[in-house]
Amino acid sequence: MSKQGLVYCIQPEQYDIFDERISKPICIKQIENGVERGSMVFQEMDEVNFAKNPLTYFPPNNVGLLLSISKRHLVDAKKLFKEHIDPHIVNHSFIDTETNKKEFLKGKSKIVADYIETIQICIVFGYTALEAFSNLSITDTYQYRVSVKNKGIVELYDKKAIERWVSLSDKLSKILPEIYETKKIEASKFWSYFIKLEKYRHDIIHQKTIERTDFYKTYFNKDIFEICACAEYVLKFFYDAHSDKERTNPLWPWLINKNKEFPVSFDFKSENYEVVGNLFEGNIQNKSRNR
């Protein structure tokens, strides 16, 4: 399947990160006898085929988009808490209020609903970002072996089975450390926050009784903002290990980058590229199946 894109610039240092949600380009280099003969930064393009008015754009990074939603609402949740909820700053006693008590309670209730809504968006989208990242990290050929205790058998999971049947906590703690060659993620300080993130997400998605709202109260605990932020901590854990080995790919969003690091391909073949337009003399099509 061919890919259409733009030669955005020639060298990576010329690239401007105009939006952290957009997918990374690929720097394609031509090397001959150990010497670089040419390079280009290839930014993939996509299109929505509106009749007679197609919308062309640089596609977003899916993990980055999900993480961006979570991070943006975390900022909103912190602001709400600081300005309207923090018990060290705000007086919540409706008994002591000099205003109409019913109106006072209505106002407090709206603030709490806004806060809970914002926290739940943080939790669900942060967790989903990790789910997407984990599934995208697993290659089509990867196999996960699980020894079944007391039965003397080994269960073998392929990529599809892993995506469907293996929990996210197991993907992050047992599968991805093998793929990215990292230390045990359970030893990291943020792991306890992730365990709570997973529980809180399940409480939201798999609600058993509609009257049960006690789990909302956990959103007012001191560690809630660390829990909401832990998706980024997890991604950085794997990114740092991957980056240290001087390997990077389009899967990584800009949002977790320390530096402007690019996926680089040294497999440039002119027959795999075709100029199909004249947008700044750089609209090209990648005809190869593997990039």
C-alpha cells in the first residue's frame, strides 16, 4: 500500500514541531560506502474525500492524541480543585453560609460534577493511551508464553490473543519489558499509581450498580493527580529505555520526547518514491510496502 507525503525539509534539525499531537515524520537517508549522499524528512499525509473538496492533513499520532486529551483535562481538574474544592482554601460549610442554602448546595454540586467529569476523562483517556501504545508495540510475530500452574502446560498467545485476553497491567509488566529490553517496571515509583489508574478505569467502565457512587470519593484523595499523570510516566519509562539504545519509531508521540528525535530509515531506494504533485516541489508518494 502506497503512502502519500510531503518532503517537509531536508535535515531533521530544520523540522519545526508545530503540534505535539501530529505523527512524527521519518528521516530517510541515502548512504553509500558509509557516506551520506542525501536525505529528506518525509511527513505522511492523509485525506478525507469530501466531494469536490478533499481535506488533506498530516495525521495525528493516536497515542499522542489520547494522551493529549488526558493531559489537557488534568490541567483543568487541577485548576478546578485549587479554585473551588481545596479544603485548605475554600469553605464548604453550607450551615455557615450567609447565602441561600439551596443555591449554595446547587453551586457546590455543579462544581463536584464538573470535577468528577474532568477526572474521569483523564483516567479513561490516559488508560486508553497506554492500551493503544501496548497493542501497537507488539509485533505480528510476537508470542507470549504463560505456564499454567499445577497443569504442566504452556499457553501460547499471538498478537490478537494478547490484545483481547491479556490485561494491560500484564502487557506493561511482562510483555513490553521484554520487547523494549527494560528493567522491571513494577520497581518504579509510579507503578502503584498505575494499579490505581487501572482500578479506577474499570470502576468507570464496568459499573455494577448505578446507585453506587462511593468510588467518586477516591477522586478527592491526595494522590489523584499523580494517578491521572501516570500514563505519561509509563510511556516515558519505555521511551527512555528505547531512546537510550538509539532506536526510535513513528509510534512515539512528541508529547513524551526529551529531545527532537526522529525515526530514521537508511533504506532509501529511488524506485520506491514518485513525485505526484508540486506542493513546494515536495509532494511525493512512497510506493514501498514496508517503511
